[in-house]
Amino acid sequence: MQEIRFHGRGGQGAVIASKIMAQALFYEGLYAQAFPTFGAERRGAPVAAFVRADRQPVRLRSRVTTPNHVVVMAARLIEVVPVTEGLKENGTILINSSLPAAKLALPARPAGTRTVVIDFNRIALEHGLGSVTMPLINAPILGALARITGLVSADSLVRALPHFIPARLEENRQALLDAFTAAPLTD
């Protein structure tokens, strides 16, 4: 089973990103589920969303506590949320930041963890997605996650987009593909 945990702030699109990823994984022939958890329901509050996928039906219904991959949609969350908690060895952490990994206060990570930092805010804003104060990065972050992990194809993500992001579809599609191209290949 593959498990992904998204950490974001309310309004960034973590919940929608998890739903798009689950739909794309379904298109790839996997059983998938996506669900969120959040406290205070307000814009900017910390949010977590989870995805599970497997070749067998997914019967586990609890939060993802031992993810293979962690997505951090706002680098400042690293300071207040234990984003790497439970991350499996040889896992992946994908972080949205304009700063290089060396300048981030990254917590301890398990052996073999691959850390990738990309400025998704810039990509989103280049495509007119969101505002300077709240760029909508869900589509581009999924493109990079697909390339880095190899879990899903960009084509399946693009196919899933209209189910969850009907507005500005072309801009989201292009941001997803640009981030896919910009991300480092899987090992």
C-alpha cells in the first residue's frame, strides 16, 4: 500500500489535491481513498489530507500515520506541525518553498529520505492561479509529486483535474505539466 500525507493551510488546496491524486490513482487501476482532517475551519489554518492506494481494496479508514510520501504545501508548517512524523525509511518529502532545503528548519528524517524543495507558489502565480497571498498550488504540486515518486502519470492527473477543478482548467493543467517537467526524475 502507498500512503501520502498532505500538510497545507486552509485554502491552499490540500484537500482537493488529495482527491485529484486518488482519482488519478484509480485511473491507473488502483483502489484509492482520499480524506482530510482539520481543526478550526478557517482559511490559513493547518490542514492535513491523506491518500491511500493499493492493488487490493483499501479497508483501512484511519489517518495516515506512516506515510511513504509527505507533501508540505507551506514551508512554515515545518515549524509548527511534525510533518515528518512516521515517515517511512526511503520516503519522500516534497516542500513548497522559495528557499533551498539547507535554509529550512527541517526536522529529523528517516534514513534514505529524499527531500525535494520547489517553489510552487511561483509556478502557480505564473499561471494566474490564486493570489500573491494565497497561490493555488494543488495542481503543480501534484505534477511534481507524480514525477518524483513515479506513483501516477501526468496524463492520469490531467484526466482527474476537471472532476475537482472545473474553473481555470487550462491554467491548472499547464501548471501541473510545468511542475512535472521541472521536478527531478524518480531514482
